Amino acid sequence: MADISTDIDLGAHLSGRIDGMRDALIALAQDLIRIPTLNPPGENYAAICDYLDRRLKASGFETQLIRATGAPGDSDRFPRWNIVARREGARAGDCVHFNSHTDVVEVGQGWTCDPFGGELRDGRIYGRGACDMKGGLATSIIAAEAFIAECPDFAGAIEISGTADEESGGYGGVAYLAEQGFFAPSRVQHVIIPEPLNKDRICLGHRGGWWAEIETKGEIAHGSMPFLGDCAIRHMGAVLDAFEETLFPAMAARYTEMPVVPDGARQSTMNINSVHGGQPEQSSDYTGLPAHCVPDSCRIVIDRRFLIEENVDSVRTEITELLEGLKATRPDFDYTLREINRVIPSMTDRAAPVVTTVGAAIRSVMGKDPTYVASPGSYDQKHIDRIGKLKNCIAYGPGVLELAHKPDEWIGVDDMLDSAKVMAHSLRTLLAP
Ligand SMILES: [Zn+2]
């Protein structure tokens, strides 16, 4: 065990070095924001990987550029490029991996500044992706560079990845890399995902998700004689009634032990994402009247988020039983159910080394206890857990979660600096020479 006074010295040096990198951190975050990596469709992944490649090579990392060929969304026009950079230490030891997604969501309305300008104003950097999560990516790079400069004889290895498509499921990014073995426990032991969860919180995992399309069937007829047909929209009405009467109350009664924030997401929830029935909508400049038809099809897409105490098959069964119940009791009711996607919940143990290490670093850098949370929606931890089989993974990074995907999204420079210190102090613990 290190001498305590030396240890405090080292910690102070490391924090001081990071304070001295303030301008470099700002410039790096701005450069990343100025590359518009919009997803969909998945633009400029090659450009941002090329930028990171040059930056990380200059800091002594070995880099690999990996295209997720054949992954959903990958095409020659919009190739899914990823970068994995690795810096070996002086001797064998654990590997700490920082994974950030490089994609950002659409800009949307309501901006008062250039979404790809990276404007610095009053200690905040503005732009799409500033908070979610180019600020976090820049923070992890500065943390690693400061740590390497301060402890060049560290043990083990540091990896930094920039990955595609997190905002659309991560299949062209972390899922692809996990399938290629990049997160195998033999290669990586600790994973920190610098998503914007606030600088004093550790996110242990996320709820599960199950998406499906339900179609009710009817029979087309003239609208003046609906009794000669069968209205698919009325059948869907019966489905929605059954959801209100039985499914929503049943879900609201389930409460998870996971520390999900906000509190409303500690229950099972379901969003009805869309409803389509009957004739397609015409464009707004169409001046004709609708034809008189009984709709023979109605479709909804449901987005069911479930708890770690539930399992995905029972989530599916609960809805199938409700539909089968209608089939048994409602004349002419017929339906199809098509599963669209499923994501298992993920939850890292509070005693896992990456959790206790980052927790102690938050205490020493910020002088307060960390808060442990879980995310209502999923992020790339799902792939690291399910495909990579790596359970020692958290999300930890700067940024105010509620700003993600909003207009005038920003990241605080002081928050990035504090978070960089927490990351660098964590590296010092996990990769002690
Ligand atoms: Zn994100």
C-alpha cells in the first residue's frame, strides 16, 4: 500500500495537471461538436474517427478503425466506423475501457445558437452532442492523458473507444465490437461509459425494453353500411380499453429495487408509440375528401419498458394473454403480434470494483458521497453485458441528463474538469504501478 502522504501528493498533482488542461479540454470538446455526426442517417463517422485517430495516436495510443460492415444502417454512403484506441502500461494489469458514442440526434427546433458551432459562453460549451456525449468523450481523453503524464509507469492498459449508432440501438457500434471480442473479459476488465449522468452520480444499469407491433384485422366495406364490414379501429379500441383496465394498473403496481431515476420510471411503463388505421393520411395540400371505407387494418407500436424483476418472456406473455382474452370474448376479433426488438435489463453490482473505485474517487475529488442511479432507457451497457459478458461496467460522466436531446444543449467546463479528475483518480486506483 502506498504511503498516505505520497498518495495525497499524487492526487493533488493529478488534479492540478487536469486544471492546467482546461483550454485543451475546451478545444477538444469544441472540435468534436463541430463534426456533425447526425444519426440517423449516421453521418461523418469516418471524419470523427479520423480526428480521434490522430489525437489518440499523438498521445501514444495504438488505434484500430473498425467498420461494422453489414450491421443495420451500414452502407457505402453511411458507413458505420468505430475506433478503439489502446495504450499499454509498463507491465501487465487490468484494462480500463472508456466507451463513448460519437453519434448525436437530430437538431430539432428552438436553438438560439449554432448547433454545430461549439460556442463557449459563461463556462458552458453549446452544441448538439455537447452533453450527450461529446463532452464526456473529451473528458475521458483528457483524464487518460493527464493520468499517463503523471503515472507513466502504470500497470495494465487504457482503452478509449468512439462508437457509432448508440442513439439507434448501438448495433453498428458497441454491439458489433462486442461480437468481435473487443469487450471479452480476457481483454477488458473495467468499463466506464461517460454518458451525461451528472458528475456525482454512478449509473449502475438500465431497465429492459420490449417493442412490438400489434395489428387488428377487419373487413373493408362501404362506410354508409359499416355493418357489412368489420372496423379494425374499433377492435383496436377494445385493445386500448383492455390496456387501460388491466395492463396499466398491473404495471403501475410493480416497483423495482433498481435505483431508477426519475422516480416514475421505477415502475413498469409502456408507451404507445404510434397508431395507424384506415386510409393513409394525404399531404396537407390535398383538397379532396376521404373515400367512404370501413378500415380493415389498424396497427399500433408499443414500447414496453420492464424491470429487472420481470422477464421479457412474461412481458410478452402478459400482452398475448390479453389479446387472446379479447379473441375469446369479442366477436370477429383477430390480431397479429410482431416483436420488433428486445433489450434485457442490466445492473452492475454495487460491490463491483469499477463502482467502488469511481465512488471513492467522487468522494475524494468532490468531498461528497456519490448517488447511485439506474437509467430509465437503455444505453450501450446492454451489449457489453449480454454479448461481451462483462459485468463490471457503469455509466459515469459529466453533463446534466435532462439537457440530452434538447435545444441549446450544453456542457459545463467545470463539470468536465471535475469529472476528468474523478476518472483520472479512478485510473490511478485501478492501474496503480
Ligand atoms: Zn448518449
